[in-house]
Amino acid sequence: MQGGSSGIGYGLKYQARCISDVKADTDHTSFLTGTLSLKEENEVHLLRLSSGGTELICEGLFSHPNEIWDLGSCPFDQRIFSTVFSSGESYGAAIWQIPELYGQLNSPQLERIAVLDAHVGKINCILWWPSGRHDKLISIDDENLFLWSLDCSKKAAQVQSKESSGMLHYLSGGAWDPHDANSVAATCDSSVQFWDLRTMKKTNSIEHAHVRNVDFDTKKKHILVTAADEYGIHIWDLRKLKVPIQELPGHTHWTWAVSCNPEYDGLLLSAGTDSTVNLWLASLSSSGDEPSESSFELPTQRANPLLNSYSDYEDSVYGLAWSSREPWIFASLSYDGRVVVESVKPFLSKI
Amino acid sequence: MAMRELVTGGAACAASGSSSSSSNPLGALANALIGTSSKTQERLKEIPTATPTTSDSQFYSETSNHFTALPGSEFDHQLLQPNAQVSEFLGGFRSGNHNGFSDVWNEIQLQSQPSFENFPPPPPPQLQPTLEGPPQRVLSSFLHSFVESSRGGVPFRPTSLPLLGLSEGDKQCIRDRSSIMARHFFADKSEDFINAQVNSLLSSLEIDSDARVKGPLPGRYRELEDYWNESQGMLKPGPQPADGWVAEYSQHRAAHDNPNAWAHSFEQQHGVNGWASEFEQEQSQLASVDQLRGVNISNAMEQTRMLAHTLAQNNDPKFQFSLGAKQWVDEFAVEQEQHGTVDDQWVNEFSKLHVNDWVEEFGQQVGDASLGDTSADSWVNAYDDFLNEQVATKQWSDASRRVYVFSDMNPYVGHPNPLKEGQELFRKGLLSEAVLALEAEVLKNPDNAEGWRLLGIAHAENDDDQQAIAAMMRAQEADPTNLEVLLALGVSHTNELEQAAALKYLYGWLHHHPKYGTLATPELPDSLYYADVSRLFIEASRVSPDDADIHIVLGVLYNLSREYDKAIESFQTALKLRPQDYSLWNKLGATQANSVQSADAILAYQQALDLKPNYVRAWANMGVSYANQGMYEDSIRYYVRALAMNPKSDNAWKYLSISLSSASRNDMLEACNLRNLDVLQKEFPL
């Protein structure tokens, strides 16, 4: 193995795309990951970083009926998570609960606590509001955006409101603004749309952007990061959506995923089909007062914002997750089912 | 030799891509086995005539003092007791005295046999065995059963396993090690047999065996099938054994109404009997159900017995004359004499392993069993206490990461005035030497706040925040209001990205400051908010704009909130007041680097190094800044320079290896992994 890789690895048996930080587990740094195998029975693995941070331990292994295309851990209950799955022709979405484990040998069945069954087309993602206990969920399919109200104790999810994006726009994903529970950003084929969940109306949009993935900065308000296939990474101020406040080159092939550090604004991860994960330190410092020409004349001392490029992957990387408990740690998942956990501490300077 | 290398995971066994296999079950298992035996063997020398059943209390008190006060801790006996036997066994083995060897064996056998009658009726074997659970556990059980199959040379039957998610590296490791190990286990068997055994193992794990181990699968026989089913049953503990257990416990309880009776019966049942059943099995070559129960109770016991088994096989004359085994034993003996510390590591590893496994399995049995009767309930409660204690111990060990780690072989111990020597060395810029002298000082005077403080500063300048924090916490214990200590703790916690702790100490700085203390509330609040703390400091900076310290703390605070522009401004203000402060130049540089101004950062670091040429932190930071600009060759030179001054910096070695990879200098990675500074300095002069 290359000495350059300081990461801790874990192999899933099958191909996989989705990994999520288990934010509600405040005692351990844990991640949930789900596989995407066409023929086989799929699996959800609950991984925990050992207390010394030297090992990834499988804390639970559960079978899951279909290919997992999206997975999100509930931010307030570590045993609950959502998946979007497909059996090839049809799509489904559900909320699951991990049974109590007590160190059993047998792999118990996941309990399905709610089915989000109002969709007809291809479901893209389920969003949890990232900043704590909130009884609402958003699900996005090709044409519609649903707001669900979820009651875990009654094991029920009901559609609260629904809106269609219009025939000409195919939705592909989105992100929920952690600073505003009423605002969600949805990615469309050639734009990013901002929705107000109270009125279920579009409020704003970024046009002419072929965005693959979006993420809000959790620390700084009004900051959205987008990853576009061929155009790299853009950082936007929601108050001025005409021009991005910063552009990062992205990847040598398509940029698929982008993720903002939960604690350190400007610390970004991106992943792509060039089988690398890039760590960026972008400057989000208030360009609010400066004239917009600054985006043409970048100050010279703003050197390369790329801190590191993790290239020790053998397949495209689709899954990225920062740990919210130890925010200098992140997990990445390459399509060959390999989870790698890395620390970004080596790339920060010590005062 | 080969065996040792195998179990210690020597270079020959390492598979490329094995960074993925952070745990190797086979290696860990073997380590655990050898580890315990060697340690107990050492102890055995102090006990000329160790009798297994009585001597265990000595081992017990040595190894697990913290359990003694606990009700239910008697159960611990069963973990340690077999070791005494094993070590005695091994002792006989090592001395090469075959008479003594067999005497000991017979003795154990005799002692063990009477206790057979205590066995409860065997549970019915489970006919449809399944291997399920998290991959690691399944894999480890499965490998156990493979090793198990070496008893009596029973062919190993392939089975279908759940998905284990093994990486290529894992697979290669298992393939290599199982092939070699099998040759040791079956030294008296034909090559075909060995190949078949290994093949079955590998095919179950879906590992492609190479041509070397390809061979026909052994035919299936009815009795083997039964054996297999039985041995599978043991991997899946059912409620029956636990029930039987509880029943027997109640019985004993009724018979002898005295608390020791339980301990006694438990010990008999699970300590000696496990061992005895092992022996019975050895003799009859049949898997006894009681032995299977033993496995349920504790993996540790299982492992201990496997060691005994392996050694028992050595009794076979063929194995005795096997060159490999002899070499292994010799090397083992030499190793034993030369490296006491290695044994300690093994023992540690083992104790970690067996306690956790055991507790886990036990908790599971408690969960499985339907324990209705009240005496059993109290017994369960005792176990809950024990489990809680385990958790507490674990948490304590987490906290112990902050315990200061002293160097071995400190030449300054015994120095008449190590503090003065340490201060002198620190002034000369010999940080690593100063650390040693100051360690000698705080060993001599553990309450010397100044000694701890300077030690903390030396570590921080040596780029080791963990040790700096550990030392500074001792300094703060001795002198809770020392402002320099509080600031240093704030800085180091900021570097370790521990915001809450950093905020606490920075607030403490203000709170204890003679001039600004009045700004802070008289009581230290339980929870601090960043905005409140920074507001207080801004206020203080208005009160005395010429106090450099205030600007420094503000700069650190802005680093915490990642308002780097303001942090840079604060440090620059402080530098105007204190231009000769090298650590301040470094703080400025690091802040600039973290706000993506690496070119400016390098200028600031250069200032720091002009003032203090041996400032390891600034050298390392230089490396980070060059690496962040993609100038990996340059960064390598700075890391190597930092390491030349502080070769103990694990961080710097890690950074160096990352830069070497990024610079495509994989040719130098080996030197980096071996920590060969001479080679690296020659290759990357500055």
C-alpha cells in the first residue's frame, strides 16, 4: 500500500454510492452506508470508528431489499434513516429503524417505519432538516417536491404539501437550508431552484447551471456550494445569485458530489468520476461589501485553494460524509464499495 | 521463524493493499495466544510449583485489581485460570524436558477430570447452522472453526457465509497466512490434505486460491457432517446453555447457601471444565458438547485452549522434529528474553481482546436467556455492575489520551538540577533535549508548575500539541491561575480543533487576569458562547490597546471562529508591539496559511525561523504551506528538516509520507516508513 494513504479502510461486498454521517450518535463517530448491487441482496452497514481512531468496526449489518440510491441518517435519532431504492423498473422510498442490537450475532431485520409512497416517477432523494429535531421530511422525484410530516412513534408519514416543478424541468436532487427550515434548493437540469416550503413556490434560481450536487454551508448563512459535471465547483451567495463568489476547478472528470464541513466554513470536499476526492479550503470571507469586479481580479495571494487530492481510489467516488462529531474526519465511498475514513488535520497549519 | 513472522505480521506476510485490513483476525488471534502464554510463563518463574487450581488468585490479583471489589467478579477467574496451565505447559515445553512436559500434562488432566460430573446435560446440537452477524465477528468465528478443525486432522468443510466485504488485501492476507498456518497445524499430514483444508477455507470466503493450494475437496462422511454441525452449533449460542447454566446455578445456590459456592461452582464449571473438556476432546477426538459450551462463554478461553492444542500437537514426534517449529520455539525464547516490552504489548492486546469479547458474549447470553428466578436476577444485576465498570474503564482510557507520556531511557534522570538544565537547553533551542531534562524535573518534582509549563511549551514548539496539552494540564493543576498556561492550553486546543476546550481556557485567561478579570463574571459559567467571550476580549482591547497579550488572545479566538482576516489583523497588531516574538510570527503565518494565503505565510514563518532557527513547528508549517501550494518537493525538505530536529513527531512523519506520495517519490517511502532520517536528509537537503 502506498505510504501516502493515511486513511482507514473498510470494504463493502458490493458496489455502493451512499454514505451518511450518523449525526445523532454523539458517543461515537459512525457512518451508515448502503450498497447498490443489481443482482444480489443489498446491505446497510453501520460503521463505527474505534475510539483510538485506528479502525472501522462494523456495528451492524442489515439486509435491504433493493438497490440503494440515496441514504440519509436521521439527525436526531441514530437508529432511524431513510433510503431511496430501486428494483430496476420502479422506485421506492422508506424510513427505516435499526433494531436494538445488544451485540447479537444474528443480523436482525430492519424495521420499516414509514413508506413514502406518494411518488410515481423516479425518486431522487430524501432530505432531513440538518439542524436538529424536526418532524418534516422532503422527498424529491423527477417532477415533484413533497413535504412530509413524519411521526416516528406512530410510524406514519403523511404528505403535507406537494408541488410540481413544471413539465419542462426535471428535478435531480437538492439540499435543505440549515439556517432556514422553510427554504430548500432543488437541482434541475439547467438550474438550481429555491423553494419556500410555506407557500411551495419558487423564490429564486441560479440559471444556466448544470448542477449535479448542492450543499449549504452549515456555519455561514447564505452560502451554497454547487458541483457541476464539467464546470467544477461554484460557491454562491444566496443574496447575489448572478455571479458565484468563488470558482474551484473541481475534478479532471465529472464532479459528482460536494460537501461542506459542518464546523469549518470554507473547508469543502468534492468527489468525482476521476476516482479522487479533493479537499478545498475556499475563502468565504465577506465579499458582501466589495465591488463585484473582485471576481475578475482575484487577489494574487489567494493561492491554490486545493489542500489535498486523495487519489487512492480504484473507482468513481460518489459518497462523501463529514463527521459532525469529529469535524476533521470524513468518510468517502467509491463505487467499488470501499469506505475510506481520513483526517484533514495534516493540511491545517498550527498557530 | 516463519511462525513468528506469520503471527506478528512481518513484512513477508503483508499484502499489498493491506492498509485496508486494519485488523487481521488471524494475526490478532495468534498474537493473543502467544502473548498470554509468554507473559504468564514469565510469571511462572516466580512460582516454582504452580498448581493450576490454586495459583490463579495470584494472577488474578495482578492483572485485574479493579475488578476485585465488584460482585460477580469471580467470573473473571475463568479467564485467567487456564493461562496458568498453559504457561506451565509451555514451560515444560520450552525446557525441552519431555518428562516434565508430560508430567505437567498428566497433572492437569488429573485435576481436571473430577469436575466432569458438574456438567449439565448437553444441549441438542443445532442441525441447521448458520453463520450470521457483522462481518468481523463472522470471519473470526469462521477462522476459529478452521483452526479448530486442525484438532485430530478432521477435514474442514466449506460452508456458505454471509457477505463479509473482504478487500483484496484482506483476502490475500488470509490466503497467505492460512496456507502457512495450515502447514504448521498439519505438519504430519500429506500436502494434499493441507491443500484441501486451505481450499475449503478459501472457497467459503470466496477467495481464489492460487495453484499452490488447489486440490480436490475431501469427500463427505456422515460422521464428519455431524461433527461439522456440532461445531457450527457452538458458533451460535442458543438459550439452552444459558438456561441450563442458570438452573445449575440455582441448584448450587440451594445446596450451599454461601456466596463463595457460586464462585466456586462457576470456576469449576467454566474454568476447569472448559479445560477438561478440551482434554477429553483431545483424547477422544470427538467434539464434546461441553467444550462447545466453553466456546460460547468466552472467546478468550477458546483461544487459550487453542494454544494448548497447538502445543499439544507439538507433542507429536513428527512435529518435534519439524525444523520450522524448532526455530520458532528458539526464536520465541530469545525474543522472550530480549524484549520484555513486546510481551507487555501482547498481553495488553490480549486483555483488550478477551475482556471485550467475553463481556460482549456474556451480555448476549444474558439477553438471550429468560431469567425469571430472583436469584438469577441478582446475578444478572451483578453482571450489569460489571458491565458498567467495563464502560467506565473504557471511558477512563479515553480520557487517558491526555495523560503525559514520558520518554524511556532519560539520561537526565538523576541530574542534580534538571530544571536549570532544561531551561538552558530550551534557550539554546535544543527542544528535544530540553524535553528530556524537563521530564526529569517533573518526575523529581511532580508539582512543579514551571517545569510542566516549560515542558508544555517545548512540546508545542516541537509541534506536538497532544503532549503539550498533557503537560500544560499538569501545570494548570499545580498553578490554576497561571496566564501563560491558560493561553497555551487555549492555543493547543485550537490546533487540535477542540473548540469548547479552547474557549474554556481562553475565558479562564481573562477571568484570572489581574486587569481584565473584572470584565468577566465572577463565576466560571458552565457553558460558554463564543460571541460572549469574544465580546469581552474586544472590550478588553479597547481598555488597553497596547497590551499585546490581548491581541494575541483575540487572534486565537478569531482562529477558532475562522475569521482569519480579523485574526491576521490581531496578530499583526500584536507583532507591532512585540516584533521579536517568534511564536507570534508563526501564529501569523499559520493563520495566513489557513486562510489560503500560503505565500504570505511563508514570509512570516521565515521571520519566526530567523528569530529561532530550531523552531520545529515553523519548519513543519513551512512544509504544510508548500504542500498546500502543490510544491511537494519543497514541502518534503521542510518536513525532513523538522524531523531531523524532532524525530518523534508522528504528525510530521505522516505529512512527509503524504508529500512523498504526492510528489511521486514512492522510492523514498520505504525510508520514510522505516524512519531512516539519514537517507532522507541526504536525498532532500535544505
